[in-house]
Amino acid sequence: MKDFKKAKKRAEVTVGESVRIVRELQEMSQNDLAQATGIAQSTLSAIENDRVKLGVERAKMLARALKCHPAVLVFPGWDIDRESAA
């Protein structure tokens, strides 16, 4: 047991994937989210597929509608330990 190391479970998630994951956890469709934010469904699709950058203002709008902090959407892969070592 001395050689036991705790496993690290890390998944690389893009900004678009984080938007999709949080949206689906809220049980919202893209159309629901479009209505809640005023962002066109086609734009939401492009964001989720990483064809359009999220941007600060859109992140704030989406975060309000998805009831999460904008950082959850903008920095999905943030690793504080790795970032502080830099």
C-alpha cells in the first residue's frame, strides 16, 4: 500500500463542450437557452462546436441563464496546481 498513488481523473474539455455539458445538466435545449439569453440558436450551436469564440459578454449571459459562474464556462480545464507552478 505504500506505493499507492491516488488516481487523477482529468478530462480535457473545451469551452464549447463546457457550455453543452452545463446546458444539458440544466435540462435545457439550445432553443431554450436561446430564448433565455437572446443568443441565436445557430450561434449557440457554433459556440458548442468551438467554431465561434464565447467572449466575455456571451459568457456572462450564458452563465446567468445556466445558473453558474462564467469561469465554469470560460476556463473548463483550469488546474490551479499546474497554473501556479508556471
